[in-house]
Amino acid sequence: MKKIITRVLFIVLAIYVVCTFISQQKLLNTYAKESKEYKNQIEQANNLKEDLTDTLQSLNSTEYIEEIAREKLDMYLPNEKVYIDITQ
């Protein structure tokens, strides 16, 4: 009788350990997936930061100011010839 109780307790304990291991593994997989997503978000934010830093550095350059004046405001230098393509 003592052996049967010991075996039953051992089986119950083994089942508990296996179930706990499985649930912990699922949780670890979830955390790994979230970690990967956060790393991707950090990488995208760093890329955006680099782009914004480059833009900020070029904002005061004369080339950038001329480009914006031409593209957005249709402004040109005084002696500059402007050609318009009417075939479109």
C-alpha cells in the first residue's frame, strides 16, 4: 500500500513538473517574440533618428534652401533659365 501511494505521488509530481515546464516554455517563447519586436522597433527608431539628424544638419545649408524654394515655392535664382516641358 505504501508503494502504491509513493508511486501515485511520484506520478502526480512528475505530471506537475511537466505541466509547469510546458507553461514556462510557452511564456519564454512569448517573451522572446516580444523581445524581437522591441528590438525591431528600436532599430527603426534609430534609423529615423539618423534620418532626422541628417535632415537637421542640412536644413541651414544653401543647397537645401534652394531645393525647397525651387520644388515647393517655384522660386528661382535671378539669372536662372527655367524650361517647362509641355509634352506631358
